[in-house]
Amino acid sequence: MIVSKDDIPQYECDFSGGGGGVGTRNGGSSGAKKDDAAHLHQFVMHASLDFVDARVWETTNMHLRLVDKFNDLSVYAFVTAGGTRFLLLHDQRIEESNIGVFFHDVHELWLRVSMNPFHTKRTPILDKTFDLRVRECAKSHFP
């Protein structure tokens, strides 16, 4: 998930499979359990933004590492110099170095989109190429 400095969600992606295009969430025909999990994941991500805002003042690094845990869910964060927050929620054991490289790769992709004069910080990122490249980054860093 990418959230602007003004707490406006710009991009959301589910890497767990099952389709879900740009700005969409998996759900619908998969049943109520999957829908409940999607809502829980969103709740955990939004609740972790408070921890991200607090952690920013504790370090000079852009990669904030683990910022929140809820049951078996872990939230990692990355903050740009302009205050845009990148969040990664997962329930598996992932090597810390892979998460850092993933965030840097997505940050480069995000910079290309944000430098587009037709894109504003208050609008969601709906570019299918951006979504495809983020998914490719996830596949390469989280096999």
C-alpha cells in the first residue's frame, strides 16, 4: 500500500494471487472469509500508520523495518523524503534484506509516476504498467 503524506491511499495491491487489478481488492466470489481477511488487512495497515508516523522521528533511514505486528501479520514500512509511506503487510517469514530491496525498487517506480506532470499526489495510481512492475518486483523478491 502506498499512502500520501496527507493520508490519501494512492495504491493498493494484493500479492496473494487471485487477480485483483489496479486499485482493486480480492473478494466477491471467494466468500465471506476472504472478504473478512481483506477488511482485517486494511484495518491493520491503516492502524499501523500511527506507528509509522512515530518511527519517522526515531531514525534517519527511509526503510523503517518492522513497525507493527498483529497476531501473525507483520507490517513493514518505508517513508520517502516527502513523507509518502509505503507499507507491506505479510504473514510469512521474509528475509529483511529482501523487503528493503523491494521497497527501493517500488520507490523507483513510484518516483517515475510521481514525476509525471499529469499525476497529482491526491489521485490514486491507476497505471497498469506501474501495477505490473510492482507485481514483478514482488515475485522476484518474495518467491
